[in-house]
Amino acid sequence: MLVHELSAAECEELLARSDFGRLACAYENQPYVVPVHFSFDVERRCLYAFSAIGQKVEWMRRNPKVCVEVEDIRDKDHWTTVLVFGRYEEITDAPAHKGARETAQELFEKRPEWWYPAAARVGRRESHAVLIYRIRIERVTGRRAGRDRV
Amino acid sequence: MLVHELSAAECEELLARSDFGRLACAYENQPYVVPVHFSFDVERRCLYAFSAIGQKVEWMRRNPKVCVEVEDIRDKDHWTTVLVFGRYEEITDAPAHKGARETAQELFEKRPEWWYPAAARVGRRESHAVLIYRIRIERVTGRRAGRDRV
């Protein structure tokens, strides 16, 4: 099996056709990792997502450094993984965030099939606080494996 | 959709029938998350795995606090996620680790279908340093979602 590093463009290609990954955050050096849906905004180099207000959001408010892992696994010999290193930023109702809110909304509307573990809360609550956030991408790395040409 | 917290026994049931998840570690509060194969040792409350010596291992040597996320996703309304919080511990060639090495080996032999992104290195190297480690489980949490009985 041959493994090679992806270029930034190859990493972005995977992010653009993905909407699901795992987000890791850390507080006092204890990491925490959960599945997330996201939309990649190639122009602004951001991942947009939303979440119920819980441990993940509390931790990212305290330490905005995050890592998002995205995979495309065909089989044991053909797989691609991309890691995004970036910073958490909350999209509020403030006028300054109007553009970001609209962008996030447009991106979310392209994803009608999303399911929402990130927004799900324990119990039968019909409604609960959900916020929009983005990860400002600072660095992207990726690897691809294949038997022959990769 | 109804979401409920899993008991420790329910979490362990998913770990026992899984061999793949995502491991997050952190160094200087920067999280890092990668896919990993593992074998759950229910008796010793450990996850055994192996890895090439790279960034993940270097970071876990410096900060042994880790989090492993394991999923069982049937569809958007039926999914289970389990989080393991624990500590990284390297299995060396020392006589004191003989039992752990044998346990790991037995567990690995039950997983002939493993593929090895964790062990893969960039380029055409035929051999490279791989080590065995375990995550000593300190705490497990889980959630399950379903439309009716969950």
C-alpha cells in the first residue's frame, strides 16, 4: 500500500464533497471528540456547523483550538483522511455577524438530509437552544492510500 | 426522536462489538483526532491498539489524556455514540508488560480484517517502527437515539 500526503487543493476537494466528520476540542488538556455535520465555505475557508449548547460548546468557548477529521474510506487499501486545524467562532445575532449567518443558512439549506446528533438533547424536549458556529481553518493536512496510483 | 443516555453496560456492549473509532489527543490544548482500530479488553477495562511512531504517539507521551469516540449509525434516527475517556499507556518489551503484550496479541489475532491507516507511513517504506499501546478506561458515556423504543 502506498500512502501519500495530499496537497491543500486535494484536502479542500474532500471537504467540499463531505458534510460529516468528527470534531475534537480540549479543555485543560483533556480532549473530547464528537461527530458533527458541517458545510465547507471554500471562499472564506470556514466550516459552518450548529450545535446544542452543551459540553462541546462550553469547552470551545474556553479554548477555541479545534481539530476536525474527515474520511473517505472505500476499503482497507483505498482511503483518504483530512485533518482541519482551526479556531471556533460563534455566529451570534449581532449585526456584525449578519453576513456569516446568511452564508451558514445558505450552506445548511443545501444539506436537507442532515441528521442532528449534535443538536439532540437527552429526553423528550421539543425545543432547546441551538447555535451556529464556524471553524476558521488555519491549516489542513491529508493522506491518501491506494494500491497503485493514489 | 428520543435520545437517552446509555448505562455503562450498554456502552461496553458497543465497545465489545466494535473495532474502529476516532482517537483524540491534545498537546498544549491543541486537539488532534485520527481514526484508529482497537480491541476492547472488558476484563481489564482497556482498549488495545497499535500505531506508527508519529505525532499522535509523541503527543500522547507528553499528555496521556485521550478520548475515543465509537459510533453505530444505522440512519439519521437510529444511532448510538460512545465516548471513552482514558489514559494512554505504552506496552513495551519490558518483562512487566509481558502479560499485556500477550493479551494485545490475542485480541489483535481476532481482527484479521484490520486495515492500518494508523500504522501507515508516507512513502514506500516496507517496514517502520510500530508500537502497541492501551487506553486505560477511566470513564465511559454514551447516547442512543431512536424513534420509539431506544
